[in-house]
Amino acid sequence: MGMKDLRLSEGLALIPCNSVHSFFMKFPIDVLFLDAQGRVLRCTEAMRPWRVGVVVPGARVVIEAKSGAFGATVQVDDIVEIRVQP
């Protein structure tokens, strides 16, 4: 929130989380909802500012990224591994 933009390589992981909103955002975002094993339960593309997302049952992790970051490369049932760069 409050950022003017993100790079395609940047994102935010919210843990634990099963729903998001885009209040105060200045640009659209892509959102992935993952279960505890990293399986994609839902993909939301280009969520515009000032929107409320759905609650995704079973979601444990939400990843937000710049719109277009995931493209057609990430789909429901894919497994996503989160790595933290030092």
C-alpha cells in the first residue's frame, strides 16, 4: 500500500492469509492464494485498486505482485515455492 509501482520481480507474501483488499493501492496487482503446501488454490489477475477480494477457503499464503507478473505461467494446482533472498 502506498507504493507507486512494483517491478515484475517483486512481490509480497502474506502469511497467514486467505483474503486481501486493494484499498490505497495505486496500480492493479495479481494475487495467488496458496494452501499450506504451496498449491495454488486461486489466481486473481489484475485486481484493480479499491477492491475487496474473496475469501479463499484453505488458503494459508497470499502472494501479491505487479499485474502481469504471473501471466499464464502459474495456474490453479501448480506448486509454488517461496524463497527468501538475503
